[in-house]
Amino acid sequence: ALGLKSFIAQFHSNNSQGAVNMPTYAISYYYYRLDDKGRPKSKTSTSWSVQATSDLIALQMVKQRHPGYEVEIRKIEQRK
């Protein structure tokens, strides 16, 4: 049986190898809340790079990063 430290080291090693092969997506976007009339108020523009298995997953990660906000994607590109 593996000791706990060996197991954790092996787990991190396997995960980091998997992450190396995962594409990185650079995403530029706005996030904002809507006012009482359904109009955007105080849009904030930002960008974020994230490793994900697909662009759809990357977009979901952006949305989860800003709960309660609307997210408007400006640009997404895959980086090697």
C-alpha cells in the first residue's frame, strides 16, 4: 500500500501532466448586474486565462467566477 505522502505526490504528478496537455483559453469579457428596468449598470471589463478541455467549459468557468452577474464575452482565443 502506498503511504499518504506517496499517494498525494503521485496524484499531483498525474494531474499536472494532464493539465500540461489541456489547452489554455484567453477570454476577454464584461460582467455586470442589471438594473430594475433590465439594463446593464456599471459594466466591468476584464480578461482571464484558464485551462479547460474546451471553449465551452472555459466560458462556464468564467460565469461561475461571477455569480449573480451577467457575463458578456468579447473575445476568446485558444493559446498553445
